[in-house]
Amino acid sequence: MRRAASPARRLVLRVDERDTGRDDGSYAVEFAVAAAVVLLALLIVAVAYQASQSSAAVTAAAREAARAASLAASPAEAESAADQIVHARITPGSGPCTDVSVVTTTTSFHAAGTVHVAVTCRTASLFGHRRVVHASADEIIDRYRGGL
């Protein structure tokens, strides 16, 4: 004569008898999804880094160009100095910028006057997206300089 299984024994049998094969491969799927999310995050970080670096390079070039232009003896020399500094600091095609333009304003080029330099850079990101970065800087010409 066989005894009926107790409720606790029936619960253990149900847990042990369940189909454990339906979870096969779930780790691989979860790993693939997690790897894709991590890769996407790394790409976003790379694009953000490239954008910040190009912006910093253009800002620094504009600041240095304005300083060099303020030290020049004439408006023509100021424009030339600013252009040389920007193109030495940012080489088009080999750095963050594919195209660089420099505009130097010397309308108030006299002692205690100002020089304004605007730099525009066109960038190409990792995915081919083009961005335009603008930076400008002003420098005051020394009021005690001789010859101006």
C-alpha cells in the first residue's frame, strides 16, 4: 500500500520536476545585449571627447592669435600674425578640423585699442557628422607701446 505524499513533498517534487532547459542560451543573449550597450556608451564618450577637444583647440588658437595680433606693429602684420598662429596651432585635415578660417578685425588698431580674432573650424566626427566650431578672442593693445 502506497502512502500519499505530504504537501511539502509535493512542492519539492514540483520544483525538481520543472523544465530547466528553457533557460539554455539566456546568458549568451544577455551578454550580447550588455556588450552592445557598453559599446554604444563607449562610442558616445568618444564623440563627446572629440567634440570637446576640437572646441578647446579652436578656443586656444583664437586666444593665442589675438595675443599675437596685439603685439604686431601694423594692422597688416596683425592679420598675418593671427593667421599664422591659428594655422600653426590647428593644421587643417590632420587635427580635429578639416577646414579653418580666421577673421581678424583691426579697425581700432591704435594704442589702447583692441584686436578681435574669430576662428571657425569645421570638424568631421567619427560617424561623418559635420560640426562647426566658432571661437573668438579680443586683446587690448598696450597703450604705452611706441610707434602706434
